[in-house]
Amino acid sequence: MTHTPLATYQPEQRALALIGGEATDANLRRYLHGIPGIDAVGLEARAADLGTRSIKTSSKRWAIDTIIGLIDLTTLEGADTPGKVRSLVAKAQVPDPSDPGTPRVAAVCVYGDMVGTAVNALGSAHAAGGTEGVNVAAVATAFPSGRASLAIKLADVRDSVAAGADEIDMVIDRGAFLAGRFGQVYDEIVAVKDACRRVDGSMAHLKVILETGELNTYDNVRRASWLAILAGGDFIKTSTGKVAPAATLPVTLSMLEVVRDWYRLTGVQIGVKPAGGIRTSKDAIKYLVTVAETAGEDWLTPHLFRFGASSLLNDVLLQRQKMTTGHYSGPDYVTID
């Protein structure tokens, strides 16, 4: 595959080259509205077709283990306690105590004030941004609403990074986006990306939550995806899980098409994270197929694809146990948290 010279640009230069000048509302509007619109009927039909693809029995164990390794095991409740987070971390490391061959999940995702608890609970199993062990992701920027001053949002990010977060899940200002203040959204993502910098110069990975359930149209989802990537997001994420609808297959497909097109344009791979509402292994397998058929099998890695989920792991473990023993276990086979 031949890439354009854009692949040689620094990220901030790449964005400015694409939009034809500074990241003003006018330039961003011209660029984003110049992106071809989405045929909603065609998109939904393709998503439905991909959702009917089956995985051979011989590949199902691979699919189940792959799903486990792509999960951001999440607790984002006002009633979260250090004990609940420690239980979540224990489950992330050893999802099935009866089967030590069960993969670990990719990360645990918590509120910023629980990052230190998660890091300490992981101990030597903390991947610290690597691939061996479990990473810690923190939601930030006044999650889930994003209704706060930029100073507060940036302080939120810096506190989480200082506490040891490997990944930051930020929310965009949907009100600004829907009002056409694209420059404001762009500048906030750039500033949050800079706040992800650690003292040693390394960076926490930045996932940009679009909250697609509030963006109203597939065209808006596509534009917000491009805007997040232009501004420096490492991942684009569907939802906070606090707004319905959360992740859907057509929305995720549209976002995967964006990262595929971005890769073809620049040679840079961006991750995608559907979050909220994916509760069964059957549904998760539909997403695996959609990723492989749209962006490519290279995306089936925790570095480029995640499931944001709290209950998905339980169903996947039950399916895995069924494949091993030939029968389903009772509901008490898996822990609630």
C-alpha cells in the first residue's frame, strides 16, 4: 500500500496540512463538511450483514479469548469504593480462578480518584502502558457530561496521569460540536493530549469519547471522529455508557471506516472503542467480524480495539466454560463485580 507524503508529517503539522491552515472554525467546518456524507440505509444494511456472519466452531475459542483480551473492565458509579475497585482488579487479572489459562483483560477503567487504588492493587501485574499485564484507564474531563471549564478538565487529566493512569478516556464538549464550534473542540482535545504527558516525557494514551448517542446523525459521528483524530486522539470511543443509545454496530462501523481511511491517507493506525450495551459474547463476536472486515485483522489487538464493558466478561466466561465442559454453569459461576 502506498501512502501519501502526509505520513512523514508530525501529527500537528499533518492536521494543519489537511485542513489547509490553522484549526479555526471556518477551516475545520470546510474540511469536515467536505467529507462525503453517509448513506444511512447502506451503512445499516452492511452492519446487519456483518452481524449475521458466523464464526466456525474451531475459531470460537480464539474469538472468546480475543474478546477477553480486548475488554476494558469498567466500574464508573458514584458508589464505587476502594474495595470494589480491588475486586475489579482481581477479576481483571484472573477472570476465571478455575482456569489459569484464561487471558487477562486489557485494562480496568475507573474514575480518576480510584487510579491509585487500581495501580496499587495490580502491583507487578500493572502493564504501565505495555502489553504484559493490565493497564489502568481513567475517565476524565468532567466525565460523563464534559460540563466544566477547561482548567478543571485539564486538572482532572493531570491528576489521573500523576496517579499512574496509562490511558485517559476524555469526553468531547458535545454542545460545542453541535453548535459548530469545531475549533473549540479541537483545541480542547489538543490541550488534553498535552496534559497526558508525564514527567519523563512519555504520554498516556488518549481515548476521545464522542458520545454518539447525542450526536444525532451518522454524518456527525463521522465528522466528530475525523475531528478527534486530527486533534491527536489515539482512540475514538463511542460512548460514556451513561447515554442511550450507547455503542451500536452501525455507529462503530462508521468509526472503523474513518480509521481505515485515516490509515490509508497517513499510514497511522488509530484505535476504536465501542462502549456501553455490549453484554454478550454473541454481540461481541459481531464486532470482531466488523473490525476484521472493515479496518483489518491488524486492529484485533488491545493497542487498536477495546470493548468498554462491565458485564460482558461474565457472559464470555460462561461461554468459555461451556466450550470446556460441554454444559453451562449456574449464574454463581462468575462474580458479580
